[in-house]
Amino acid sequence: MTDHFPVVIHHNPDCGTSRNVLAIIEAAGYEPTIIDYLTLGWVRPQLLALFAAAGLTPRTALRDSKTPAREMGLLEPSVTDDDLLSAMLANPVLVNRPIVATPKGVRLCRPSESVLDLLERWPPGPFAREDGSLILDAAGRKAPQANSWRGPSASS
């Protein structure tokens, strides 16, 4: 389905959450622009703009699990945002994912169902994550556990 509601996902195909978000977007009928940021990398203005639009800082956007963040000393409170940004530019895996942009806003979509707030239409229900946990029930409403979401976590 083509429409005039652009969706951009900064995607890591090796990340289950990122794959779930992409599956939600596509099941809703969108043809997103997929940016493989691990291959393409980031540029400073791009990251700064994404973080500002999503209400993130380099610290809140830092992925600290399954990355070299700890070994690089980036989890220390004395590390500045500029230092974190420089590290993210040199090591794109340090940026938490997926980041999705639509006309409704920009968000770090963790957990995966948070992408629903950025879409004009949702996939038909029922719809589940890769692990089988329900996101949308048969009537297309957020499943109870999906409604318990409290916000993005930079470390999950």
C-alpha cells in the first residue's frame, strides 16, 4: 500500500525489538524507509536532530548492553554528552534502536509496541511479537501487557 505517510526506521536487523517494530510497521501497510545505521553509520547533525526530536540525550540513547560501552568507560557519570556522541559516531552500535520517525513524531521504540503511537493505522489483530507475546488482541486493541508500557529504556 502506498500512501503519503512516510515512515523511517533506523534499523538493526540483528535486534529482535527492531525486527518487531519493522514487522508492526509493515503489517500496518506501510512501506518504510529502512536505514541500516550499522552499515551506513551516523553523522553528528543527524544524531543531534533525531535525539532532539525524540527528547533523548546521548546518555539516554546509549545502548549499554551487548555493546562495548562499559569497556570503553562510557557508563561513567563523568563522560560528557559530547564524548558519548563522538563514541556513537565511531561505533554506531552504541545507539539504542530502533528509532522511528513519522509525521506524528520521532521515538526510540522500546518496547516495540510504542511504535503504534507514531502510526495512523495499526495492523489488524491479533498481532504478536517474534516471541509470541501479544501486542494487539483479536479486536485490534493493545493487549493488556502492551498497555503496561512505562516508556523507553536505554538499557533494555
